[in-house]
Amino acid sequence: MAKRISLTRYLVEQQRVAGHIPSELRLLLEVVARACKSISQAVNKGALGGVLGSADSENVQGEMQKKLDIIANEVLIEANEWGGHLAAMASEEMEGIYVVPNRYPKGEYLLLFDPLDGSSNIDVNVSIGTIFSVLKMPEDDRGVDEGDFLQPGSHQVAAGYCVYGPQTTLVLTVGDGVAMFTLDREQGSFVLTQENVRIPEDTKEFAINMSNMRHWDEPVRRYIDECLQGKEGPRGKDFNMRWIASMVADVHRIMTRGGIFMYPWDKREPNKPGKLRLLYEANPMGWLVEQAGGAATNGRQRILDIQPTQLHERVSVILGSKNEVERVTSYHSTL
Ligand code: AHM
Ligand code: MG
């Protein structure tokens, strides 16, 4: 029988054998995974748990919050605040940072998350997920503040997402490639189901919200227009399109079979660099994609090299199969 490797064992081996992660980081990742299991349960119960529908409140981005957005946020905070591994947390659903209360010991890590990505899909039973990123406190820092979170994505020490779909799958990197774990509900544990995830360099599948086409910038228009021309066009092949409206689910498909995902800047709100958030959406996804051999840019620059200036900063996102991302990025410099 094939050996079953639990997330716990995988992390212990990363710590002990591979020397990639300190024990505090291992603890942190186990706690995040445990929180994801609770969120998965709540998502699964749906209407039976009374968790569907709107919460009648707005988050800092002016978006209506769903009950499950708030529940997922609370689950992550409560699970992580007391373990002694964190200094503070930041979330899409909270305006400011959440500093670990003084009654608990403080650690050297910072945890950032989008507790439940793909909010518009919650009530319609389509895949949603949790995205997270882990940074270290800058050295010699005396007290934690928002500025400590403003580090480029290249400083991340761990990143991952958990997709709540037909299966609950946790996808993780600590800088040594990407591993996938599937939740075994009977055992209550995440089991390693794929190591060394690789995104094919080429693809015939793109993901973008086509309803925004008239608002796009010229380079994105050119790229999609060439894809749509199929075999008869300059690309000489037919393309397929997918758009789930949950970044986690779209990225998971790309991790599994390749593709390109774009949520570019557009003219609807010209002063916003994009819709997605840099620190807890684009950075963790960008690093995971790079660790799997793909690429992630904002059209002009590698996402992980962007120096953030605000906690909830937005960014234009182009990520996935390397050759396609490089093509779209090159269109930005030639047009
Ligand atoms: P959310 O974090 O509020 O759920 O918003 C992010 C989501 C992404 O998961 C998804 O790619 C995008 O918004 C979908 O946007 P749209 O509805 O404009 O297609
Ligand atoms: Mg989101």
C-alpha cells in the first residue's frame, strides 16, 4: 500500500530533514490548516448551518460582506492568536492590522489572508477558498505596526491557499516547490496527494472576465484578440476559455493543467491599479505559481518585486503558464 503522508509529517520532514522551516513556522502552518478545516466544515454545511447570505455590512474595500466572509475571518484569527507564533495578522475583511493581544506570547511572524476568496460564489455552491501569506517581522523591530506588513512578495516565507470545492485541497509552498494536500474527512487530516507541482509552460486556455473587454488596455485586448482568432490567427491554435470568478479555483486549475489568469487594470476605475489585492491575493498566488515553474507579473513588472505602500493595495494580475505570461508582458512594453 502506498505510504500516506499527512501534512504534519510533511512539515516535520521539511523542518527536520530538509531544514527549510523553523518549528515556529511549522506550528503556524498547522494552525492555518486546522482553521481551513473548520472553514471547510462551515462551507459544507451551507444553508443547513445558517451561514449563507449577506451579513449586512461592508468591508474596507466597500464590498458587501457575506456571513461566511466574517465567519472565516474569525476562525482564522481565533485559531492563530494564542499559539505564540505570530506578532500580528492582516485580512481583506479588516481595515487595520490585528495585533496579537498582550495576554498571549508574541512570535516573529506576520500572517496575511483573504479568509474567503470568491465571495460572489458562496451562495451559489461554486468553489471558493482561503488564500494566505506569511512574512517575518523586520529585524530589530520594537513593536509591530502596519508598516511591517509592507514587504515585497519576494520576502514571503510561506504561502498557500485552500480551495473548498468537490474536494478540499490545501496547496502550499515554503520555497521548495509546491505540494498539494487533500482533506480526508473521515480521518480529519490533510494528506499529501501531489509533490513538485509543475505548470506547463505553454497553454491553450485563458481565464479573464470577458464582460470587461471594452474597458481593457491595448496589450490585453491584443493578446485575447489573438487567442480568439484561433487556428486562423497569428497563434495558429484554438484557445479555450474558463472563468470561475474565484481566483483560488482559477489558479487551482492552472496549477493542475496550466493556463493563464488575468485580472488586469481597466478603464472602469482608472485610478485603481486593478481589482485584486497585492498582499494577500497576488503575492501568495504569484509565489506559488513561480514555485511551480510559472510566472506572475502586473504587465510591466514581476508581482513579487513590487514594493507595497498600502495594506489593501490593489494590483493588475497576469499569472500562469510561463510563455503566455511573458507574451502578455512583452505586449505591454511594445505598445
Ligand atoms: P473577493 O476577494 O471579494 O472574493 O474578490 C476577488 C475575486 C476573485 O476571486 C475573482 O478572480 C474576481 O474577484 C472575480 O471578479 P469579477 O466578479 O469581476 O469577475
Ligand atoms: Mg479575494
